[in-house]
Amino acid sequence: MIKYLTRRVLFMLLSLLLIVTATFFFMRLAPGNPFTSEKQLPPAIEANLNEHYGLNDPWYVQYGEYLLRIVQWDFGPSFKYKSQTVNDLINEGFPVSLVLGMEAIFIALAVGVLLGIIAALKHNKWQDYTAMIIAVLGISVPSFIMAAFLQYVFAMKLGLFPVARWGTFSQSVLPAIALAAGPTAFIARLTRSSMLEVLSNDYIKTAKAKGLSQTTITVKHAIRNAILPVVSYMGPLSAGIVTGSFVIEKIFGIPGLGSHFVKSIGNRDYTVIMGVTVFYSIILLVSVLLVDILYGLIDPRIKLAGGKKGE
Amino acid sequence: MKKRMLVLLTLVLALSAFLAACGNGDSGSSEEAKQDLRLNIRSEPFSLNPGLANDSTSSNVLLQTFEGLTRIDKDGEPEEAMAESFDVSEDQLTYTFKIREDANWSNGDPVTAEDFVYAWKWALDPANQSQYAYQLYYVKGAEEANTGEGKLDDVGVKAVDEKTLEVTLNNPTPYFTQLTAFYTYFPVNSKIAQENPDWYKDAGDDYVTNGPFKMTEWNHSESIKLEKNETYWDADAVKLATVEYSMIDDAGTARSMYENDELDWNGLPFDTVSTDAIKALKDSGELKTQATAGTYWYKFNTEVEPLNNVHIRKALTYAIDRKSIVEQITQGGQIPATAAVPPTMFPENEEGYFKDNDVEAAKAELQKGLDELGLKDASELPTITLSYNTDEAHAKIAQAIQDMWKSNLGIDVTLGNEEWAVYIDKLHSGDYQIGRMGWLGDFNDAINFLELYRDKEGGNNDTNWENPEFKQLLIDSQKETDTAKRQQMLKDAEAILMDELPIAPIYFYTNVWVQKDNLKDVVISGLGDAQLKWAYFE
């Protein structure tokens, strides 16, 4: 296990290095720089700014310095927001996106798996069709439409929740639902198809023949195997949701990390772009690692160390 | 199994509805109007240090928390603010300001002349990289200090004594007292700023201000809260108790919040009204508009064929139907522009220098241009590209104008758009032919608009056009002490600009917004910024 983990971590570091390098070069390719503005800066001032932020140094110097900084977990100052460093932006934005993300994941898992199981158990009956129609709607309706719809119905017409902003529990309900819509639908479909596949296996027939109740069969035997595809989906999904969705955060005015991903590119805020990309990559790599380990726990047939099957 | 699951699910839903109701039950309404204003400024401000700010978002907050030597009043004229009086020397180069005795910072410290000296020199110090420092260049020695060619000690601002500030200018600048109301000229508490150079990065004990409001909370990227500043010298005139700014970027959401009574204002200068809502609001009479000092224009790259020919430029400029554009596309009560300087500065520019949609004159100019270029027909002209930064409104206007030029003149123009930073980069480097741009005035004087085109290499020119007579008029106007003569010089300069047309003006900007009916006395200046000092709810 230790050997496995060590190897995985090494690969993660390698991936991280590649991601950082690629991002560094791609973002410099875009025309414009952090100080491009309508009222063009006097050249002396711009030269000063470039000097201060080290933008005049040759690319390998900038690259090297940046790598050194990242290792010390210092992402530097933001060009666009003078009062904050990139670390500040991440420290403030991430907890918000995390809480929202966890709520959304909770809803997506609970409702999605539930719908999927019901659909599979009642295969080809009305419960199946209803669940799948809901699933298709959830996947197809774009998140901003879902968000606007929820705002209109539940906030403006029914007055149950506020339209936007963040801070109280009731402010988090609508955005969490909007964020969870797509993943819920996808999880429902995944669960359904893998449940159907599992339910057709011989050992389920044996369990039925042994006289076990439907509940026991489903909960104790079927779900564990059916859930595997959902678990692999959860890896990248959590990483994505937890670091914030730009659209949902924009529409509900939530100060999470998601908006920084997109805005920093428009702002050519190099340090923020690099910072959030590195941060997101780390979270993604860690989630994928966790998912792989979870696999081994759920299904003992899967050997993590892999390869030596007959040992 | 199914029943148990259903029961569990119902319980969970019921629980969340209960909790939601709990969270929402605190909207107690009282009979007397609450003096709490809720606004939306769309995003985190660039900086809340008046010496660093360079954007309207920051300005919206700073104008309420700080105060300069002067303040622009309800009629657009500068009135005494931190300065209770001032004297101007005969040659109009030296201003002596007397600072009020009862002018205090929100922590009780008195506002001193040294606070101004410190703040201005801090903004001019190249190490602080203030992008708006050039606003201070009217002061003697400022430009030299800022570009590193001179010393900060030689800047013409001095604290004669604790309450007397002496400023020496480079040229007689009749609009100087307008400038001192601008945020780059605001003071900061020099004692605190020297002890804690990071004082402006967060709200707290060190973030002290001298204006009608003080900042009590700053949740980055989320909200800012202001409260009435009891130590403000004119605190009796301030009626609002609190101001809360949220930072909602989405215009649709801001609109919903306004309709759901979660915001008291939707629109400029704080945020924007989404374009699809404008027509309905105008029809219902709710929409408010006010002309601001801003011009939307197309710049011609005068070094590129065929735009180097003045007749072609005239043809293109005269053939635009501005009235249709402002009535059908922008729909915000904008004024068609046939001049460069907005009517808030030159009222006669509502009429302008030429007729709008003058297709006859355009065709005549086109013919002259073709003759000069030795071409027989418009289809022989080299391709012209019209560029703009990606935006729905700019796209619609460009398409309309492309169509006007095709049908009126037979000239084919291709459209191109890029993301803002890419676009502005291309413009500044001359990599364009016709480009869309706008200019919003920083202070209420025509030179603000005319000096853009004074030097070919000027940072905001982009047209590669220069005219020695135009240049000389502007330079001379800086030294002219007689107001009437100076205005005439500026008008003459504008006449040259409108004759050679390196730009095609399209319309003058307006502020468009909606506000709650019982909100009164929010003063919006001709430049489009808002002051909340006198605002209240009826």
C-alpha cells in the first residue's frame, strides 16, 4: 500500500509540474498584459510596473522564480485586486465554494442514487420512466436557466428564499439545487444502468432463491457493486464542484473561487490564473487518488497495486 | 424498502423547508422609512486607497467615505468641502486652501494639510505604481517626480501650517477646483498610513476616512458596509444610516433582486440595467436617464489606406444615421453626436458640427475621395475592417453601421471583434482600421476630450493623427487666464478636429437606471458619478 501511494504521489507531482508549465506558457501567449487599459498608462509607469512584478525578466527566470514560490505555497500578489494576494483570494473563496459544493454533492448523491435505484427496481414501469425523464431534463437544461427558473419561482413568486447572495443557510439552498441538477441526473442514469446490470447477475438470483427480502438484496448486495461507476464519476465531479462553478456563482452573487477562474483570464491576472490552476489541479489529483483507494475498499476484488493478478 | 426511503426523503425535504423558513423570518418592517440603502457595485473594487483607485467601482465607494478639498454640488459646480475657503494668486498658478477647523478623521484625528501632502506625494511616488497618478500632473514637479526624473520633495504642494495647504501649478488651470474633488486628490490619514502601509487593504481600526460615511465591513468579493460617520463636519446633512454594497455581476440577478425588494437601485453608475429590460422600463415610465460626459465614437487609423484620405473619412462619418441607432438599438435616451465634446461641457454640441445622416453630403465627399485616389467606384476601395470589443451592443451598432455604409455609399466593410484586452492591445499598437471606442470624462472640462488627440504618440490617441494648429491651440489654452477666450480656443480646436475627422462620433452617453420611488437626493454629476451624502428615504 505504501509503495502504491508513494508511486501515485510521485506521478501527481509530475502531472502538476506539466500542468504548471503548460499554463505558464499558454497564458503568456495571449496578447495583452495585466496593465492593458483603455486609458493607456504613461510608458514610464508601465515600465515601472513591469519591473516591479518581474515581467521584464527572461521567461526562464520568471518560470524558475514562480516554481520556487509555488513550492512555498506563495502564489504572489494579484495584479487586478490590489488589496489581496492570490493566497487571500483562494483562502476566502475556497471555503465558500466548498460549502456550496458539499451541499450540492450531498443532494446529487442522495437524490441521484435514490432515483437510480427506484428506476432500476421498477424497470420499465412508470417510476422508471418518470425518473429518467427527470434525469434527461436535469442533464439538458443549462445551469443558468435552471438557476433563473429557481430564482423566479421560489424566490420571487413564492418568496421562500432570497434571490441571491451568500451567508445564511436559506441563501445556499437555491444555488445548491441549481448546481446539483446536472450531476443528480447523471448519477441517476449511471446508478440505474449499473443496478440493472448487477441485478441480472447470478448471485442476485441466488440471494432471491435463498429467500432474502428485496431490501436486503438491494442494500447489502446490489448497491455495493452498482455504485462503482458512480464512485469514479465522483472523483472529477467533486473536484470540479468544490472549486466553484462560474455560472452559478455569477448568477447567485456568491463570492466563491469559480469566478476567479474565468475573470482572471480576461484580466490577464497571471498570478491568479496560475494560482487557481495549481490549486484546482492539486484538488483534482487528490480526488482521483481518493477515488482509486475507495475502489479497493468497496470491491475487494480490485487490487490497487495492480498487475500481479495471480499472486 | 420503498416506503422507508420515501419517508426518509420526505423528512429531509421537510427539514430543509423548515430551516429555510427559519432563515427568512427576520424581515421585520417598520412604519418609519428605514434609512438603509442597498446598492450593487458588480464586483470587488480595484482598490479602496484613493491614491491607487482607477475605476468607477472603487470610486462609487470612495466618494462616500472620503472627501477632498472640494466637492461637486447638485449643480455640477465645485463647492468647499475639506477646504472652507481658498485663494488664487493673480497668475492663477498658486492656490492656498484653508482646511476646516472641525474637519476630522473617523477616529477623531484632525485632518491636516500634511495629510494632503502625504497622500499626493504617495500617489506620485513611482514605487507605489498608482495608475492614475497622471491626474496630479497639473501640480508643479508632479510629472517629473512620477516618471523618476525629479524628486518628490520638489512637488509643488506644501503644508504651510497645520490647516493651510499651498499648491503650485504648472499652468493656469481654471478647472483645478473640479480636479480637487476627484479621488486621486483625496487626503489620507498620514499618521496611520506611515505606521501601517497596508492600512487600505481591509476595513478595521486603521481604515479611517474623513467623509460622510465610514466603512465598517469589507467582505472581499462579497459586500461592503458603510455607516454614517458621526465625526464628519457636516454630519447633520447626512440622513442615511447605512449603505450596503453587494457585488452581483449578473445584470439579470440584480434586476430580480431589485424587483424582489432586495436592492434599492438598479443601473448606472453602480451597476447596469440588462439591455432586454430597458424597453419595458422605458414604456412603463420607470426608467430614469441623465446625460453624462461621455462620447461613443469610431476611431480611424489615418495611416491606413483609404482612411488616410479625409474625404473618405467624411463620407463614412456623414453617412451614419445616429438617430436610428439611439432610438432602435441603445434605447437609453442617448443623444446623437456630431461633435466630440459632450453637451454637458459645450451645450451647443447638441446641435453639433454637421447634419446627422447627411447622405447627400456623404456621397459628395465619397466622390471627391475617389477622385483623389484615382478610383472610379466604391467597389474598388481596399477592404476596410471595422473592429470592436466583444459585446452585444457594440455588435448591433457595428452591424447597423455596416449596413448604412453599404446601402448609402456602396462601401463594403467587414466586421471583426476580440475580447477586450486583446482588442485594446491591437488598437494601441495600430493594428486596426476602424475601431470602436468611448471616452468618459474625468472632470468637467472640454480639454479632457480634446487632449486625447493632441499628440500622435499620445497613449489614448490611436488614430495616428496630429495637427500642429490643433496642438498649439490646446497648449495655448492651458496658459490662457481669461475664461471666455480659453473656451473659444477650445471650440476652435474642436472645429479643426471635426473638420479633419480622425474620429466619427456616434452618440453621447447617458446614465440609465431605476430606483425606488421613496429614495431621494442621490446626486449624479455630469460625469456620471454618484454622491450619497444628501440621499434619504422619504
